[in-house]
Amino acid sequence: MQIPFKKKTLGNGLDVIVHEDHQLPMVAVNLWYHVGSKNEVPGRTGFAHLFEHLMFEGSQHHDHGYFPPLQRAGGQLNGSTNADRTNYWEVVPTGALDLALWMESDRMGFLLPALSDAKFNNQRDVVLNERRQNYENRPYGLAGIALSAAMFAPDHPYHWPTIGSADDIRAASLAMVREFFETYYHPANASLSLAGDVEADRAFDLAERYFGDLPAGPQVARVERGASLDDSVSLVLEDRVELPRLYISWHSPAMFASDDAELDIAADVLTHGKTSRLHKTLVYERRVAADVSAYHHSREMGGQFQIVCTAAAGVTLAELNTAIRTAIEELAAQGPTADELERGVAQTDAQFVYRLQTIGGFGGKGDQLNAYNTFVGDPGYFGRDRQRYFDVTGRGVASAVSRWVAAARSVSLSVVPKGRRDLALTGAAEVQVS
Amino acid sequence: MTIDRSRLPVPGPDRPFRFPRIVKRTLTNGLEVRAVRHQSVPVASIVLLVPGGSSVDPCDRQGLVSMTAGLLDEGSRGQSALEISDRLARIGGEVDIEAGMDAVVVGLTTLDRFFEKGLGLLHEMVVEPNLADDDFNRIRSLRFERLKQLKDHAPALAERVFARVLYGAHPYGRLSLGAEAGLTPMTVSEIRALHAAMFAPAGSTLVIVGNRPEEALLDLAARTFDSWRAAASPMTIDRSAALADPPEMPQSRLGVVPRPGAAQSELRIGHVCAPRSTPDYPVLLILNAIVGGEFVSRLNLNLREGKGYTYGVRTGFNLRRGLGPFVMQTSVGTDVTAPAIHEAHEEIRAIAASRPATADEVAEAIASMSKGYPRGFETASQVARSVAQLALHNLPDSYFEDFAPRLARVTTDDVSAAAQRHLQHGKMTTLIVGDLDQIHESLPGLGLGAHQVLPADL
């Protein structure tokens, strides 16, 4: 199983990847810039994401909103920023492919002349609204921010959230935008994929035509930082919530590194579906939890293995903590049963097939080609990525869980209703997030 | 090679697209099966639509339909929930059960090689669920916890309170999820009675989509579902309960659910509007796109891109079998709550009066919606769900093909007339879920009358 593709690198360093799929009369344009909040520095957090917003406000030769011409043409579009990368995509009717490439290339090459204080101030307000709406005004919305802050040292790029601190966002200036653009937004730091109703030759011609003249731009230095915990930490955060929730987080391997797939399967065995170990004991049988989920969130510089569990009414987080730690010990000692492993791999395999269903948008084939190209330098990594899960053994899962989770230091975060610190794990230190 | 950056490239003509061809068969038990061959990835998608939905909930048992739907995958044919979950996991199956206002929709997606197994599982879940006492208690406890958690979720609070204020005792005045008052006295016998009364082959529609010939899909469905028989039930349900008239619309009013210390104000503005069957439906799609349905809509360009009051604002004509609402929703900074409400009202008022939709806006909205339409038919599950919607609203098989031509016939005058008919500015209800102490002084200036403090009441 593969996502068939062709790849060329333009003279200016822009990678162009083409995947033909003529099922719909649509083409998915997908553009990754290898920059995210990990490229920020303390005091200037939230900048990569704020910048992404400005990319939709017009460029030199089309100094109006980015949305109208593309929506008018029947296109759908969006963008997103995370710690490692920023992506932009359009899914347009085949006849509007030129338009989409014209627009993408104009903002890659000519964004700065169109920038203004008015646009900048407006989008800064929009982002502050986004932060309040999606983090501050949402139950448990600040937990992830508190966890990352405790997992990583203050100068580690995963210490701060991609949305940034409100103070930093307020302090951002137009001068910083220019500097950021000049450092990160150019062909040599980008990867373009075209997936869908387009012939490969034409796609490469168009890419050359619209992007070929843009200057390559400077090399971007890779950000490399290790992370570890000196001690296990237990924190408590009071929030506007009804039910207390426990978060436990461990440092884990980077994406595609050794043990990465094993920990994905471990997360599956622990909490995916009613038959998973923790769901079965905590939610189904003992009914002490409202929900439980484990996931291995691996990123470029390292990963986090996380378990999140919400207490049922009247249950203490200490009780959940004990059950979770016990389940981890058992998995580390004995590994999954053959049955569990088979089920985990079957589910993962189906997910790979489902991922082939859409050409564009977040997680579509175009996005995946760029992800593989950006992170492993090979757009064709889909098949090998999938194969990693077939290669997982029970012993491998046990040893990964043992090394990264059972025997490792962790950060525990109890999120409790306001005034109910008594529901937190004992000895938890108070943490505040704004 | 230089390109002309003095103007945007003009998009070329649309390439032809073949919308799903639906082949139908009615089984001897009355179940209507619709098959679509979808030539893409080897994925199978099956959707069963049972009309009625949460609007048939008895007044004192809110949540009954949704609880029943929620118990379908909690054990069937004598097998436990764990066993069912295990079988599902082994075929990489994804089940999605949705108790909507007008219908219960049970969907299952799996790999083509597990088509038979997936269909068999869906059949078991729908026709022979255990509906056991213990599972009922377990699921109800989880439901209580969910309701508790939603008290702190501003959008959920706003949705619930807004429905109640607009619709009162009408079935659309409550949420599918139910409420503590209805869940507490609920018994498993009532669940069984509701299941027997509601889940019957006649009137239901099974949609089956995959990369196999339609006749093969239909045969497969027939083999699995032919033996389904309606069961006798002590309960009588009214599948048309939602067609009752909602309460008379009052003049403008303003409600506030106080949320001290809230970081944002969650807003809703709207009123009861029209049924899905309105002949104005295509016009309303266009009107909505212009006023608030898209990123480039008037409301979003004003409140987000102009004023920076919000991360985004959206409107929708949420049309249903009964009279559905027009709703604008957004979340805004506490300090700009009143100006944001003012601007929103001005935009809604203007499109029906001083600033009607322009010919350009109408042409752009039509182009946007019709040129992008094929995107909605990319995955098997998208196709299955779209076909199920046709069944729910009695729309013809040619609906997808006719969609763009129908939109193309909408004129600027149609949009203006629809705005006047369907957006009654003087009868809008405005709801704020936010920090009342911070905003109460600014509310009288809105001219919406004295604000009424509303209980969260979940």
C-alpha cells in the first residue's frame, strides 16, 4: 500500500511532490513550511501561529483577503501551526489550480510589501480571541499548557504552547513579522504537494512557473534539543470544571524513531475501545472513571506518552493513579497478549487505509506526502510507516513501555474544581496558567 | 519564465463530475435499501436511518431516544459490549451512532474485505441489542457525568439554553442528550419499549456504499436484513411530533446566562425559521453564505476581519423536518460583547432592508457552493450520509445532479425576498453566556429591552 508520487526539487530548493488521483475534479494544493513554535524563543511565543494568520491577509499583487478569490472558485482552504511545522492548503476545482498556485506563490514571495499595522493589529486581536475561546474559556483548556511547561525546561522549544502566551502576543510587533518571514518563509524551507486531478508533467510545469523564480532564501538551522526530567513532578491546577481529571505525561521517542510505533500500540492496548485494559477496568467494570485515553504524541525532537483520565463523581484521582500505574507495570512486565497485539495492529492498519480516502485538507494525501517529505525526507514513506506496525512484537511493546514509561519519571497534573485541591494527588504543587 | 502578477488567473471551466448513482430495492419487510458503487479506496460504508429521532422523546423522558441509540453498541444477541467492541476492532470498524432531532443514524465504516462482517454487526446492533439493565445503568451514569461536564462548556450551555428559549415545550426545545430530570426516572423497560416502537424496517432506510456492483451490494443487504421484523411495543410514538407548531415568536428579547469570570462571551442570535421542505431552501443557502455562512461572509468580515472582536462567527439555517431555527453563533471578548451584538444585529437587519445582497455577492455565493459541491462526495461515508439525507427529507435521487442548476437559478431578488421573509429582525432572540457583572451596564444601550437572567439548567 502506497501513495504513488513523483518528486522534483526546483532550482531554488522547493520540493514539489505530485500524486495523481482523478476521482474528483479537484486538486489539493498543500504547502508546508518547516517552521513552528519550536523555532520561537522565550518572550516571543505564539509568533509562528500569529504569522500564519497574516498569511491570509493578502500579498503584494493581491492585497485583499486570501479567501475570496478561492472561495468564489469553489475552493476550500485553511492552515495550521504546531510546534514543528506550519501548513497551508487549498482544495480547488481542477480549473482553479492556476489560481491557487498564483495565490500561494504570491504570499511566499511577496507578503511583506502588503503588510500593514492595521492588518497586524487586527489579527493579533483575532488570535487573542482564539486563545480565550479555545483555551481559557474551555474546561481543562489550560491543562496542556501546564503540562508542557512542566515537562520541558523554560528554554526548551516545547516548553511553550503554539498559541503562545497572551503577553507575548500583545507584545509582538510588525518588525518581528518581517524578520520571521525573511528567516523562514522561502522555497528552501518549504515543501509543496499537488494531489488529485492533475497530470504530473503539468503539475511540475505549473510549480516551476509560479514558484521557480522565487529566491531560495537562507538555510534554516535545525533546532535540536534533548529533554528529560530530573524528578517526577506532581502538580495541581484549579479550573472551572465539575469532575477532576488526571493527566500523566512521560518523555518518549521522536516520531519514527525506535520504540515510536511500539508506544502507539501500547496506547491502543491501554485505552482504545472498550476491551482495552484501562477502559475495561476503570470505565466498564469498576466505573470509577468517566473516560480514559492514552496516546503517544511524537514530534520531531521527542515525544510525550500521555494518559488522561476523568474521575467519575466521588472518585479520587489517587485511586485512578494507582490503577493506571498498575496497568503500566503489568504491560511493561508481560507485554500485550497475542490477541491484543493482533487487534491493535488490525485497527492501525485500517486507519492507514482510511487515510487514503481524501486528497486534501488536514491529514489528506497531500498533507501526508508533505509530512513524510519534511520529517523523513521521503514522500514515499507511507508504506514503511505502515510496515512499522506490522513489525511490532509483544516483547518490543513491553520493553518500550518499561523503558519510557514504567521506569521513567513523569509529570502528573491533577485538574480539580475551584476550591477542591483536596481531590488532587497528595503532595501536588499548585500551578497557575494564564 | 515570468508570470503575470498584475491580475489573478481566471479559473477554467468545470470538469464533469458524475454524482452517485443510487440503485434502490425495497425488501419484503419494508426496509428500503439504497446502494451506491463508490470506486475509490476499498472502504465500505453503511448507514441506517431510522426516522423519528429525539423529537419523539416523551416530555418527561428527555433523552430516551438518545439513550436507546447509545445502547445499540453496548451488547447484542447475547454478547457483551466487550465482545461486540472486540469484533468491531478486529475489522478496523468505526461505529458512529447519532440521535438527531429528526432521525437516528447508525453508521459503520470498515474495510471492503470485512463488508459482510460489518453489515452483520450493524444488523445485530440495531435489531437485536441486549438493552440489559446493567448496561443501561452504566451508560446512564456516564450520561449524568457528561451532563455535569457540559455545565462548564460555554458553547454547550448556549446551545441548550437557546433551544429552550426559542422552542419552549416543542420537541426542538430540548437536546438529544437529555436532561437529568428525564434520565433519573427512566427505566430499561422504557428503553426496550422505545426500541421496539421506533426501530422497524418499514420507514427506515439502509444505505450501503462500496466498490462493488450495486446489485451485489443490494443482495448483500437483503441477505442480512430480510429477516428483520417490526416488534410489538407497549409504547406509541409520534414520529411527526416535531411538525407541531412552535410557540409564537415574541418581539426582540435578550437573555443572559451568568458565568462569573468567563474569559469570553458566548453569543447566539436567532429565531425559529422554516422547515427543510421550504421551496426557499436553495435561496436560503445563498442568503446564509452571504450573511454568515462562510469565512468571507458579511458577519465574519465585519466582526473578525474588521473589528477583531472574535476568532470567528457563523450563521446557519438549521432546517429540519419541523420548523428549524436560524442561528448566529460566536464567542467574543467580554469587553466587546455589546458592540459585537450591535454589529451582528446591524448586519442581519441590513441584509433584509438597507443593504440587500448585491448581484456580485449572489453570483459569488452560487459559484462557491456549486463549484465546490463535488468535494462532498469524496469518501464512501460522505456519500452514504448524503444519500441518507435524501431519504430523510424525501428528496429525489436526482437531487445531487440538480443541486448546481437549482442554485444557478437563484436571483438577487429571490435572496432579498427570502431575507425579508425569513430574517425577522424584530423577533430575534439574543443570548449571552458570559460575565454579567462585567457587561450589564452596556446592555441597555443595545435597545433589546431589559435583559432576562436565565438559569443554566442542564
